[in-house]
Amino acid sequence: MYPPKQETYPNQPIVPPVIGAPIYPASMQNVTRQEWSSGLFGCGDCGTYWMTCCCPCITFGRIAEIVDQGTSSCATSGAIYALIAYLTGFQWIYSFAYRSKLRAQYSLPEDPCNDCLVHCCCEPCALRQEYRELQNRGFDMALGWQENMARRQPGMAMTAPPPVQHGMMQ
């Protein structure tokens, strides 16, 4: 029977059990959450907008290569995305996993809702937001992982985007 029966003693307050308190693993307790550098419906450059609208497989391929830190190529990831889109129309199932990876790498919140819903309901916006996030963290998306690492100066970190300016359209 839930909740368990507690024995009571005179002059001792009854403390109800804590239900629903989040328990985080020790490795996650000191992680500082960051915010996305731009909103889901934020504006970016027109080139990224048109590239994502006309050929989202290129946008996705570039994101996947950077998120996978060069273990997958832009061409391979983009081709898989395009093939899934052509055969089934459910390419968002493939792409939302990369949003989750990106969020985990940079401690970003699951915002405005879970990754699966963001990609299912608004795939182009999700891809553009992820693309902008990586750009704002110092990646030249057209170069790919290897060229970005070759251009990176020793000691230069590619993790902190510029601060978010609240009150402006993102």
C-alpha cells in the first residue's frame, strides 16, 4: 500500500515522503546549463534559409559532421537523410537524434519542447537553429570538421556562443 505507513510518536511531526524529486547522476550535478544562442524561429542569414528550404540534406549533413566530430561525413549523412526523406518522409526521426547529441555536447535545454516533436513539427526551423548554434560556437559550417580543427588555434575553445540578448527577436 502506498504511501508506506509511518509510525507516529508523540511530539514528532509527520513528514510526507518526497515524490517526484529529480535525481541526477553525480556526473550531471555540476553541469551548467546553457541557453540556445538563437530561438527556434530565429532569423539567420538568407543563404542558410534557402539552403535548408531547398535542400535540407546539405544543412543536416553539415550539422551531423560537426556533431559527430568528423566520424561521419557531410556527404554520407546528407545522403542518408535524403534517402530516408525520399523513401518514407520520416527523415525527422534520423535528424532529431542529432539535435539530442548537440544538446548533450553543449548542455542545452530541450526547448521549446522535446527534440522529437521539434523535428517532427518544424524540421526546417530545427535544422536552421542547430546550424546557427554551431556557427555561433565558432564553426565554419561549409568547411567541415577537419578544416575547422586545422584552422583552430591552440587553446581556442569552440564551446561558448555570444551571450543571448533578451528582448530582441531571436
